[in-house]
Amino acid sequence: MLARRTPLERTCGLVSTMLFTSRDLLLDVPFTPGLPKHQDWDWLLRAAMLPGVGVVFVPEVSAIWYYEEARPSVSTHLDWRASLRWARRMRARGTMTRRAFAGFLNSHIVPAAQQLGDRQAALTLLPPLLAARPRPFELGLFIANSVLPTEVRRQGRARVDRLLGRIRKGQARTVQDRPAATRGSSGQIRTVALIDPLSGGHHGSYAATLARELTAQGIRVHLIGPAPFVEEVCRTVPQATGHVLPLFPGSGPDSGPAYYRLGRLARDRVNLRFLRAALQQAEEAGADTAHLLWLDSFVLPLLAALALRGNRPPALRATLHWAYFLREFQGAGSVSRFTA
């Protein structure tokens, strides 16, 4: 949420009134008393460190926040030195990564110093930024935020947004001009099974991104995984179908905590059982491609599941980023295949 992945990615805004959590968690992790600023970020970073606690973004717009009214608030109280001290504490405790530190410095601290007209701030902020080993575009953002006035940066961002909007509209027209369905060499409509043994966090949004792009190309999408995962993606992409397959028998909707309490051998047995059942379901759904979304601890069980199949499974393309997977469906490049 704090670290940018690309130069054009927007920073994540956080407003305390848009946080929805349980009373028990707030009692376990109270807000830091006496903290003059960044109370919401401070709480969120500390709470997310607890086992079983994660951050989930609701896809629907559920609140609108207006910034136009000029009135005093914690957010409008600018003290970049206090913000830097807080970020350094978070970094020292390990609750803020170096990339998150660089992102926070660029998105919160440098603009605050620039608005205050403190021209010496850049000399103070450059050493901690360099200590975080910034990527070239992060260093470029630091220079731009330190040198260019706020209004100039806003106008430049607006021009970039308009340009990107025109590009997206052109891409949307291209998608609409595509054939209604993409067919394989046999003439049948292609079906891709997206398989994920876990749910929550980025799992659903990652699968939804794939499902949207594939269905836009006329490719059928079939989800296989826990109920929250299947329901989230099918709700976001109504054209997709799904089959609920829990990670292991008796696991609840959120099987992650129970799964990570298992020993290594027991976890591999769970992985193998899930993958064998998922491949069978993908085949029954008529999928010609089964794409596993989560590979961290599933590679060996995946190879074992493929080897144990009596007949040839659908081609299983295993990738770590959706862009590489989509290239194959756009006719550009290829991806790895694991087959029996």
C-alpha cells in the first residue's frame, strides 16, 4: 500500500473512517497514544504483523471522502520531521520495508516539506532515501517532488491521466472488436481453469484480473478453490463459473491459519490431495489449460500430482505474474508448461 510498483501507480490513500475491523483486534492492538500524526498507518502496520491478520480491499465503492472543504485536521497539519521520525521507527522495528519507507517518504514526507516551503528538507531527506536503496523511478520522484511546485505536479499528473484514459479507451475498442470466442486448434472454445488453494488478501484480486482479461478475449474461465475465493471472483466477473474445493477436508472458509499450523510433511500431503482433485475438476470442466495461481510451496506436490495422473492432464502453465500468462493468449511469447 505504501510502496509503488511502477512510476505511474498512484499512492494508496488511507482514512481511518474507512477501516473496518473487529472490536477484539482493536483491543489487542490499540492505537498508539500521543501519536500526533499517521495514527491509521501506525495501527494498520502493527496489526498486520499479527498471525492471521491481513488487509482486504472491498471492490465496491462503499464511501466517498471529500477533501475540498478547507478546515484544520490531523492530515493538514504538516510536520515532515515528525513524519520522518515515525517512519524511521517503523523501519527500525521491521514493520515497514525499505520499499514502503521509500514510498512513504516520496508520497507523504517530501510533499509536506515542499508545501511548507522548506528548501533545505531535500538535503536532510536524501540520505535516508538512499539508505533504502531506491529504484531509479523512486529517485526521480524524489527529485520531482522536491523541485516542482505542488500545482505543477498536479497539472502534469492530470495530463498523464488524460493520456492514459485515451489509451485505455482505444484498448477497450480493440477488445470489443475481437471475435466473440477464442477457439483452440480443435475448433472448441478455450476454457482456462484458475486454481488457488488459498483465499483472502491479493488472491481474489489477482484471479479477477486474469478472469476479466481472459473473458474479454472470449475465453471461458472456471475458478477452483475455497468458497471465499470462488465467490469473490465470480461476483467480480459474472461470466466466470466456479467449483468450490476446500484446501483440506473440514477446513473453514479461511483455511490459511490452520494450514500454516501444519507440519511440513502434513502440508505437502494436503497440497497433493488438493492439486489432484483440482486437476480432475479442471478436466471435468472441459479446461484445456489449468493455471495455478499460488506456487510458493506447491511446486513439488504439483509435479507429484501430475506424475500420479493416469492420463495426460491439461497443459498446466505455471507463472508468477499474470502478464506473462496473458502473453500466451495474446499470441506473443510463451510460458512454461508442466505436463506428465
